Amino acid sequence: MYPPTYTLQTKPNPFSEFERLRKGSGLKTDEFARAMGVSVAMVMEWESKREKPTPAELKLMRLIQANPDLRKQLA
């Protein structure tokens, strides 16, 4: 009998997750910034990979992408 195999879960890269969530939101840059409660400059910092979004910001992005009604309310 073989011992069980385990796979290590790697943390998602915040930049690649941001890119995926940003594209999936369907919002323009200014609408996305407004929905996130940040400046357009901050969204541009994330896009250029100079700043990474915090875990809380990524969580809000997931909620925005998953819920079209929330997206409309925030934007």
C-alpha cells in the first residue's frame, strides 16, 4: 500500500488574479475604480504591477465579478 499523496496549494498570484477579475468584471477603468472605492490611478498601479491589491480588495473584486447587481450598485 502506498502512502497518500499530497499536493501543496500555492497562493494565487495577486496580479494574475487581479487581471482575471478585472477582465471578468466587464467594467471600464473608471467604473471599476468607483466600484472598488479607489482612484483610477490605483487601478492603473495594479494593472502595471507596481502595487498589488490587498486580500480585502481582491475579495471585493471577486464579489463584484460574481454579482452583476452589486456591480451596478457600486459603479
